[in-house]
Amino acid sequence: MRGATQARWAACAVAVALAATACGGGDGGGGGGGGADGIVSSSWGDPQNPLEPANTNEVQGGKVLDMVFRGLVRYDPKTGEAKNEIAQSITSKDSQNFTVKIKDNWTFSNGEKITAKSFVDAWNYGAALENNQKNAYFFGYIDGYDKVHPDSGDASADTLSGLKAVDDTTFTVKLSQKFSTWPDTLGYAAFAPLPKAFYDDHDAWLSKPVGNGPYTIESYDKGSSMSLRRWDGYPGADKAQNGGIDLKVYTDNNTAYTDLTAGNLDLVDDIPASQLKNVQADLGDRYINTPAGIIQTLAFPFYDKKWDTPDAAKVRQGLSKAINRAQITDQIFRKTRTPATDWTSPVLGKDGGFKKGLCGSPCEYDKAGAKKLIEEGGGIPGGQLKISYNADTGSHKEWVDAVCNSINNVMGDNKACVGAPVGTFADFRSQVSNQKLTGAWRAGWQMDYPLIQNFLQPTYYTDASSNDGKWSNEEFDGLVDKANAETDKAKAVSTFQDAEKVLAEQMPAIPLWYQNGSAGYSDRISGVSLNPFSVPVYNEIKVK
């Protein structure tokens, strides 16, 4: 059990492969009409869960929340820098007690005024044990979290003691420990405000969520499409420059790409690996390949005791050394990926915590050294490594097969590693979340906010909700806690990097490669870009 002073965090983007594809159009992209009221059609995949901000921790749902909600802070779509949005100011004298003042000109799309209570009630809802929100751990630093969301047993409080509304435009937050960069986390969707309708008729709200972003949800046909339309009353500066977005569900992103090149779709935000050899010729300057805050990894089931032994750590290090990352990123991904040498992303930069080569030799391809480590560790548990992945999106089969071929080549056994496809993203995530997998699986991280803490704590800290493999290490946890308490950013970054060195020793997940954001768009639209999170900046797209 962990005390209240130790945070557990949830994940926005454990699944970095964007779901895509199937209901091709035939309506000429957005379907008639252009200019300021033109509609953009874009590939998409059904979210894993209903679109409650505190219950959405994957990319597909996150795309919608990014259009429908705005929070205290918003991340600059070009730099990722945290900038005040609804917040007028977020101040603290001791990095533990914060005062939040909000602007008084914001409303939800149903006309309800946004007040301090809109945030306080939403955060209390997200944190409460009885509401079973996947992102509850994001509120783990607020005082009283251990009472509303205990590790075991029933909650002894209904609301967070560290959260208080002072008046309509002011609320205070007391953290259970110092966390100097806490304000920078508040652009994540879990911290969005919620209207009274969310509580008054929850089922009705879930069927048609009401938010405060530049778009409103007009309709959603699960498995087919979601239609979002510009909200003309939106008070923010980043108003939609188009009439709306039609998100079309695809179960194969190759089909989405075909629809794009045929003129039946405006935007594909995940170019399939099999099309990378053609994309430049097909799209020319309408192809986007840009660095993003995404890393892909292989995770392991520490809830299965055969993977949770000292010897198994050697096996995992050996498997990491057996993967020829340079060859795979060059031949399959055509340099839209970069071999990973740590567990973060180059997008963070040196000051933000990225340190090239921090993983050391375990992330360097070495055929002889890999086999030696695996054999010293007693061999692959169960005699065969199965790598599970969702088969509907992200071109995962190609790279999983390539990883297995690399491992099999090292081991001299073409059955030492095999791919284990799961039909859909939702089914795959369900198996991961319910601890049904006994081998490795495709994992990764798409940053929620540009801090090294966000790459490490949500996925590797004990009992963090996105620590799907249930790895636990006291030394790692202690270093994370120490780093979070630092008020000096350079010292905090250095301590987080010390925590990464523990990852290199134990290899709870194998870092594979840093992922670029890749997208393609039709000649019907312009102003297309991806933010540092690899999500299209939908509100800036213009229809010709």
C-alpha cells in the first residue's frame, strides 16, 4: 500500500497507435461546401470508453476531448508550452499550496457560466472511488485523495480536502507534497471543468457530451462516425476556422489512406507503414512527418511471477539487445521513427529531461551479448515470447514481425518469438487492462504534457493506473517522489534521469523507438499541422 504522499497517475495515451479506418466516403471529402463553413473529414477510431474527461486515457477519445473541452491551461500547438487558458493565474509561494483564479468570460456550450465550482466539482468527481474513472490518479497529489480513493476498502470522504472553492472565480488547491511543476499538468483533459448537466442527467450527457471547446458534438454513431460542429459562441482565442469535423471510423488505416488518395477523405493522421514508400509521390507537400512526444515500447506482465524474478530482468535486457532498432526504423518505418535510447522523447529537449543514450548497452543491438544475457537469465519464460498487438490500426503486424525476426535470428530459433494479433484496439486494451496477457505487448506513451515526469510516473510508478504490467520498484518510486518535490527544475530533471537508470537495470518495458507524427491531407484543405502530441490541430484547418 502507498501513502497519500505518493502519487499514482493515469494515462492519456498508453496506446500510441491511432485507431483508424473503414466507412469510406464517396462524398468528395467533407461533402460539398467550402470556406469558413466547410466540413473536414478525418480518419478516426472508436474510443475505448465514454467521453468523460477523467475516464478517457487513449488517443482516439483524446482527440475529441481536445476539440470539445478547454481547461485552465492549454499546450501551445507548436511548442507544447503550457499557457494559461481559462486560468487568469495559478500561483504558489511554497510549491504545495496553490491559488487558482479563472477568467469570468467563459461558458459551456449550453450557456452555463464556468465558475471555480465547475472545476472543483469535476475534480472531486474524477477522484472519487465510486465513479471508477481511469484518470483518477491524476488527482493523487491533492490532499485528501487517500480518503476519497483509498487503496483498499471504502472511501471515508466524498470530496478532496485540499480542494476548495473560495468564490466564483477563485479556488485553492493544497497538495500532499511539493510539486513545483504541477500547474503545467493542468492542460490534460482530466482537469477539464464539467457543466451541471453532467451530474443532473449523466446518461443523457454521455450520449451527447457538452463541453466548452471550439466544437460541439452533433452526433455519434458508434463504429461509423462522429460529427462535430463549430461553436460560434466559443470565447477562446483559438476559434475553429472551419465549419466542423466529421470523424470517420476505420478499422484498417490502409483503407483510410486509399480513401484519402481517392478524394473521399480529407485527412489521415496515421500514415500506414506499408504506404510510406508511396506517400511522397502520392501527396507531395501534403505529407507531414514531424517529431512528436511519443515513444513505443514492449511491456511485460509482472503480475505473472515468471516475469518478476531477478533472472527475468537479464532476459528482458537480452531481448532489448536482440532488437535491431536501426534496421527496423529504416526499412519498415522509412525514418519516421528513431531508435530509442531512453524512456522519454527528444521533443522534451535537454532542459526538459531527454538524455540521449541514457539506457546504455541494453538498448544497443548486440547479437552475441543478447543471447548470452537471455541464456544467463534462464531463457525466455515459457520458452516463447508472444508479442500481442491490436491488428486494426497502426501497421503493427509489420514491425512486430520484424522485432520477432530479429529476436529469432539472435536465438537461432524461428519460433522463439511470435506475434499475437488481437482483432480490435478496444479488445486489445481490454485484455491489457484486465491482465489477460502472459507475454509482452505493444505499449507506449503519447505525452499528456511536456514534462519528463509524465513519461515515467504514469507508466512505471507502483500502482499507477497505466502501469499495466504492475511493475513495482521502491528505488524508482523514491526517486520520482524526490524529483517531484524539487523546486529547482535542473535538479528535478537530474533526479528523474536517475530514476530512468533504474529502468535500464530492470527493463520493465523495452524502449523501441521515438515516433514521428505522420499525416496526409487532401488538396481541399489547408493549414494542416500536428501538435507535439501528434494530434491534428483541427481548429486551424481551413476548407478551400
